[in-house]
Amino acid sequence: MNLFKRAGRPGYYARWQIRGSDIVRATGETKRKKAWDALQRFVAESKGQRTIADELGRLLEMVDVPLMKEQLGDHLNSTRRLLFKIVDALPIAQQARIRQEIARELQNGQDRKLSIASGWAAWRENPNREFDPKPKTLAGYEAIWKRFRSWASTAGLTFLHEVTKAHAEEYSAHLWKSKVSPNTFNQHIKFLRGAFTVLEARAGLLVNPWAHLKSRKKKMDEGRRNLSEDELKTVLTKARGNMRLMFHIGLFTGLRLGDVANLRWENIEHDPVKQEPRPGFIVVVPLKTSRFNKKMEIPIHPVLVKLFAKHRESAESGKLLFPKESAAYAADTGSVTKPIQEFFESCGIKTTEIPEHGHRRRAIVRVGFHSLRHSFVSLCAKAKTPLHVVQKLVGHGSPLLTADVYLHLDSEQKRDAIAALPKIAA
């Protein structure tokens, strides 16, 4: 074993061997004697020779010396691993409580700690986030944090560093037992995982307790379904006014309701990003991915060409195709989706289903405006449009997402696939 320095780095690096393999680790020390002590500690730890008494003694020494507190992190990791190995040998019923007590005691030696009650405000103020969520998304995140904070209070947790993997698993089980949908469950765990990552330095976290939790897979029969061609004919024929044009746009472009409701005339045969004509195309930056400013270009179907021309003649003057629907969508999306659901029902199309597996407490919405997006993908598949082309049309980052989420084959398509197989005699 030996010490060495790297060019441009003030501290020493330690090198030693374990079972013939070289191990290199930064000591964090600029003085050779202290670096040598660190090397001996690393080697003893890697060989299982380091005792808890050694680590706790060193840790207590550092806590008592203000100038050494900045080095606490490295020693806390070592001490934590050794202590938790002992905890694993205790009766299972005692392990969670002992781990919590150990974590609390170790963190008492650190200056960095953050209460769960203050976590939401700290997350809002932290600049180390990928993007600033929209108000509606932000409200959803706040609701997730409040729910976790309430549970943590009943579990006797005060600080973020007290939350262990076992606690994360307990909370996820509690969440799932409340009969939320897989999608809601995944949103909760994903946000908590991300929030703890953002707050890691502020809260002095050693590990992210949510990192190991897996997402719940959404059942294929729980999402929106595509409409049959007969259902589509009924809907498009019976719809009137703006709803009729919105349905046609949804079916022939695959755009989401929010993007259709907020369509501007500058999106029709014009590129609002480059500010130049784009004949024959609808060019939009979807609301869902607007933070990336990623635009989509969708060819205008001949049916839409006629409908746009007719709508332009009768529409109110202004920038928006559907000013009333746009304002309503911004104020309350439910005021736009509810009439659409009611219209589908009036066409004899059942929009909700009671979940068969008995987990979810609410009915599953199976048909809505988003069904037109699913139908668009299915019709493109039926027309043998390459999957990567459909992916670009609907704005997915991967063709696998397009296939997994939207490509619902009906019975007729399945029969056609089998019928197309060659008749090879046995």
C-alpha cells in the first residue's frame, strides 16, 4: 500500500490491494501523516478489521474539533455501514427502530440537517432542479409532500436523514393500500426520490431511501382505449360546433386536448418558432414538453383542410381557433373534459369501467378526448405506417413508448395478422 498525488490535486490518494485488485481512494488529506492514517483505516475497513469502537472514537474526536467537522461525511459512511451490519443481526421487529436511533445519533454530529416540515420550502428554494414545474404540476407535488409529511409524523420521523429504506418501503406499502392507481403511485415515489436527491446536501443525507423502489406497472386495460371505426363515425357525425372540429383535429393529428384547445392560427401552415410559412403542416410546441421547446410538425389531412377553411369563415377574429375552450381549459380542465365525456356517453359509448382486480377505489376512465390520440396511432398502424414515423408524429422520445402505451390492436387487426401468414402445409 502507498500514497501518491495527482497533478493539480493538493490531497493524497491511497492505493492498496484486495485479492489482487488495486483499490484507489482519495484520502481528503494534504498532510502525509494524516493521509497515511486514512490509508490504514481504509485497508482495515476493506479487510473487515475496523471495529465500531475505532470508528466511533474517531467520529467523536472529529465532532469535538470544529476544524475537522468538514471530514465527518467520510467517517459517517464507514461507521454507518458497521453499525447497520450489527443491526441486521437483531430481531427483525427491532431493526427499524434501532436504525432510526443510530441515524439520529450520527447526524447529531453534523451541522446539516433538514426537518421534513421544512422540506417543501427547501425544495422550492433549491436551484438544483432540472426545470421549474408549471403551477398545476407544482400543486400536485405539494400535495404529495404533504401526504408524506403527515405519514412521517405518525411514524415519529422529524428529519429527512431519519428516513431509511425500510421507512420508504413502509410508506410505499401504505400508499398502495390506499388504492391509488399505478400511475399515481409512481408519481408519488418518483417525486419523493427526486426531492431527496435535490435536498441531499442541504439535509446531509448519506443515501437516498427511495432510490431502490420500483415503479408499479400500469395494466394495459387501465388506460384510455382507442375507439372503433364505427364509434369514430358516430362521434364525428353527431358532434357540433367547436367540439366537432376539435374531435377531427384530435383524430387526424393525435394532439392532446390541451394542445387542441390552445391552437392558434399561426400554428396552421406556419412555423411559429422560425416565424416562417410551413404549407401543408400544423406546427406546435406541445404543452407537455414546452420546457424543452421541442416542436412537432404534423401534415394536415385533407378533411382538416376543408374544416379549417370553414371554421376560419365563422370563427371569432383573434389568434386562437377556440378562444372559449382555451380560457376554460386554463381555468379548469374539468370544465372542458366533462362536456366531452358527457357527449361520448350520449353517443352510447361508456366512458368508465369498474376495475376488475379490486385495487383501485375509483372507476377507470377508459374513453375521453385522449382516446382520439390512441385511435390515431392505431389507425396509423393499421395503415402500416412505420412505428418510428408514428413516434415522430405524436412526439414520443422512443418508438417503444408509442408501441407500449398507445398501440392497441383490436380483434379485427389480430385476425388480419393471422390470416396474412403463409399457408404452409404440415
